[in-house]
Amino acid sequence: MNTDRFNAYRNMWVMVLFDLPTETKKERKAASDFRKKLIDNGFMMFQFSIYIRFCQSSENAEVHTKRVRNNLPDKGKVGIFAITDKQFGKMEIFYGTKKETTNPPSQQLELF
């Protein structure tokens, strides 16, 4: 088995952060459509307006980054970045003042 495949420095997390206008019906629909496309592309909500996706490599992360770029709404602010699994694992998460333990990502099955 190739252990490099699951290396914490090779595996990536793509994070999409956004602040989209929702004042009009058209803006609300655009924001909703953007979130739905993220979910359809395998992203999960981390916090409101922050979605994340685990990727097996930087090349795979770039594929998903391009997909997000291709679905950007006309208005609003969107940030996209990728970090290694090792960096993501160093994140501290709190609910109020209580520190929450983080679970490692589940391994995804890849079909070729």
C-alpha cells in the first residue's frame, strides 16, 4: 500500500468562505444556488458561510477550487483557499469557552 497517498502533508482541505447579499429575492436565490452547488460538489458546512471539502491531493484540491470559481455568484465576496490536512488538524475549535475535540476525516472511496 502506498502510504504517501494518505500523508497529512499531501492531503488537502479546500475552504470556501463567503458573504453574499440576501436583500432581494434574486439575491437570496443566487446565494442558495451557490450553497447547493458547493454541497453537490462534496463540500460540507463547517460554519455558516464556511464550507469545507477534503481532497486527496493538491491537484484534486485545484479541480474543486476551479469548480467553485466557475459557480461564483454575480454579487458578494467569496474566498477560497486550501490547507494541508496537517494544518487543518492543528485547528482549535470551541463551543463557547469549551474546547471541542476534532474527529479525523473519514477516508473517501475513490473509483477509477
